Amino acid sequence: MLVLQRKQNERIVIGGGIVITIVEIRIDEHGCRKVRVGIDAPDDVPVYREEVFQAIQRGEPPRRDGRALPPPAKPGTDRKG
């Protein structure tokens, strides 16, 4: 694994088509550093957070908010509570 240090607004270029930008570095209310990362990639290169990618690998389709959906209901069953 390549490990790099970057400052806010600095970039990393991968393969000429993917650009990762450090958008913001801040300290939250608990004293933890938070880094916001922007990713520019070609349309044919999917970009996922790791937990979403793992859910997709398990066959769970992602929701619009980036979280994993529960598995689809079996035909003839009703999901309503």
C-alpha cells in the first residue's frame, strides 16, 4: 500500500483518469480529525465507500443515500409491518 501525506486542496492522480482531492480537514467536537475527500473518476469507474461495496458484494443493492438496502422480499410475501 502506498501511503501519502497531503494537505487541504492537494491532489493525488491515479492512472491519469482518477483525481483524489483533499477537500477539507477539520477537528470534530470530540477532537477527532475528519478528512473530506473528493474523487473525480470517469463515468465507467464506479466509486463506493467500502461498506457500500461490501454490501453490493453480498448482493444487497445500494440505496440512494449510499446505504445498503435489505434483501428483496420473496415473491408472494409482504414487507409491510
